[in-house]
Amino acid sequence: MFLPPAGTEPGAPATGPGLDFDSPASISVLVNKDRQLSDPGFRPPDLADVHGVQLRRDAAEAYSRMSADAAAGGSPLRAVSGFRSAEAQAELHAAYIRNQGRHAAEAISARPGHSEHQTGLAVDIGNPDAACSLQACFKHTPAGAWTAANAHRYGFIIRYPEGKELTTGYSYEPWHLRYVGADLAARLHREGITLEEYAGLTQ
């Protein structure tokens, strides 16, 4: 279970260095298993199509630049999944439970209102040939290696990094990127910390 910093009441706004971790429209919004979007039915008003998925406009523009540079560097990316509505997330989560059981589903799938995909700031990526698609071995593919080294330059972080499962609540997902803006992404990458740790929302 995620707990707020000492002295903070459960459900109180997250604290952090001048960033808004609570508003669904904020690019630094923090949503996880224990932090539901304040508007569970939130739908970003500025969704844009990019490489076959929808992302919020700033994230879409950044992803487009990143994808172009990755391709130019010989490690092309493929956008697998972007924005998902609360209704779509509910259906997906229910399918995971049916197919894998609740315990396994909770490690890899968010409940509606708790999904980063609903913010329009998360994108799942893969290799054009689908090698290691949505698997940890994506880390060792050209697209995975390029992304780990460069995503922060475009404002993206690997949201569920290896070794941080107890902090994020999710299994390692080298393919799940979250747009937080270039400044914050650079700091999280440099310090090797998660969004929860930066916001002071850890166990």
C-alpha cells in the first residue's frame, strides 16, 4: 500500500517542488493503485493522433520527435497503445482478471480511474517487428535499449522501472512510457527515482 509522507493525512494533496501531482490535466499528475484520478471519468480535451494512437498534444508532439530520432538512429519504435477511456480500461482490466486471475492482473493492469493511459500521457511502445512486445525482454531489443538511454530527452520516463516494483506497485515494464516534461524527466532519469519517490509518496 502506498502511504503519504509522515504527517500527511491519507487523501491529502501530494507535496512536491512546485508541481501539481493531483489535477488530472497536469502533466505531472500522479496516478497509481492508491491514487485515483480526482475525476474518475476524466478525458483529456487536447488528444491528438500520433502514429496510430492518441496522446495529449504535448506528449504527442514529443513522441513524434522521439520516434523520428529513434528511426534515424537505426532503432525505430512502434506505438502500441496510448489514451484509453475509463470504460475501455474497465473492459481491459476485467479481461486480465478473467484470463490471469486477480492477483496476476493487479500486477500488470490498472483499475479504471487509476490508469496512466487515461491521462493521455502514457504510451506503450514496441519494436516494428513486435519482438518482445509488452515483455520485459523488450529491454534488450534495439528499441528498448534506445528508449532507456534517450526517452528522458523528450520528456518521457520509463514509469515502472526494474527494481522499483514495491514503490510503483507494478511489474517492470520497459515499454510503458509516461510524459512528464523534459525538466522532470531529466531529473528522474539522472537520480534514478520514480515519480512516487520524487513526490514523496512512497511506503
